[in-house]
Amino acid sequence: MAIQYKSRREIGKMHIAGAHVAEILLILRDAVRPGITTGELNAIAEAELARRGGISCFKNYVIKRSDPPFPAVICTSVNDEVVHGIPGKRALKEGDIVSLDFGATFDGWVGDSGLTVPVGEISASARHLLAVTEKARELGIAQAVVGNRVQDIGAAVQAYVEAQGCSIVRHYTGHGVGKQMHEDPLIPNYVDPQMDNPRLQPGMVFAIEPMVNAGRADTRVLKDKWTVVTADHSLSAYFEHTVAVTEQGPEIMTLP
């Protein structure tokens, strides 16, 4: 798939989709508390999505035909779960952290965003991880300017995260966003000389989403074929925005 460049009109439509996604994520963030289940958070998102007339990008999504489709409209990844956690009966506890990943289509265009939320009071080390990951996303976004290259984003993210004593997950990356949730190019959160490194041009739109572990970078996938966890059981955090490259600088699409 070639990179799909968006017109100003199309970027405007993506801002609308992104705003819906951002507003639903804020509703979910405010609902997070000790005792609520991840399934209840999914139900909130599903009802709000239906009320707004959006279509889930996640529910029934399939990576491999031999694997089960994703069963929910959000991913809820708790503590050592990196991404793609499946909502269910798990009740959140004081001191947990939960990553909420949400993507939806409105009027044919995708918004994709996410954040990690503390459940009540969390440890100093967990607060540090969340702060580092959110700051890394902002540093990556700052590199999304005309004339830079894709891996300038990853270089900024990686340098900051590793300087803070954390590690960057390697097996999962950001990606182009448009009429499809996953488009070209891949947006790694690290430098990889083997990956494509296109120059950034106006009209490129992609998700910047650092996935940061408090311990080692290694991950594994659970038997459900979806949930990714840290191999050493260390905490993991994630923050994501959809961003457009414009002549005026990066535009964040997933703001309320």
C-alpha cells in the first residue's frame, strides 16, 4: 500500500472523527476507578459510539484468519499488558494503570488515539512511567514536520525514553491513518536502519504511539492471541495521537 496523502478538506473530516474519539476517551478516563471492570468501560465506549453514529475500527478486527476476531470496541491493557488487552470481567484495583486504546470511523474517516490512566493512587515508579511515555509522544509529534523523515520521530522518542531508564517496545509501531485504521507508512518508536524512512510531506497523517516499558523491551502474546504483555512482568504504558503533517507544522487530530 502506498502512502495516502490527504487534502485540507479530508484533514478537516479527520479532525471531526478525531474529536469524537478524543471525547469518548475522556469519558472513559473519567469513568476509571477502583472496582469498575474493563468490560464496563467497553460498554460505555460502545454506547457512546452508537449515540454519535460512529463505527468501531476494533470490533471484529482480524489480523490472521486463523485467529479470533477482536471482540470489543476498545483495548484495555492493565499493568504489564502492553497493548490489545481484551475487556472483560477484570475489576480494576487501586494502584493499577490501564491503557485505553480506541479507534472509530466517522463519515468514512478514522480517528485513533489512546492513553494510560492511573486507577486511584499509584506508585511513584508508575507515575514516572506515565509521565515519560506521554512526554515521549509529545517529542515524537514535534518531529512531524515537513522535510524530516519518519525515523526522526522514533529517534526523538527512543532517546528520551532510554535516557529516563525505560525501554521502547520493538514489535509494535505507529502507522498511517485515513479511511483505513492501518495505512502506510509504519511509524517506529525507535531507529531501525532496516525499515523504510520516507521524508515527511504535507498531507501525511499517522498515529504516533510510544509503547514504553518500565523494564526490558521484550514482550510476548498471551493464549487469547491478542493481549501483549511484558516478558519480565514490568509495567507498560502507552499514549497515542493521530497527527497530520502540514506546512504550518504538526496538527493533532485527536483532540476534543
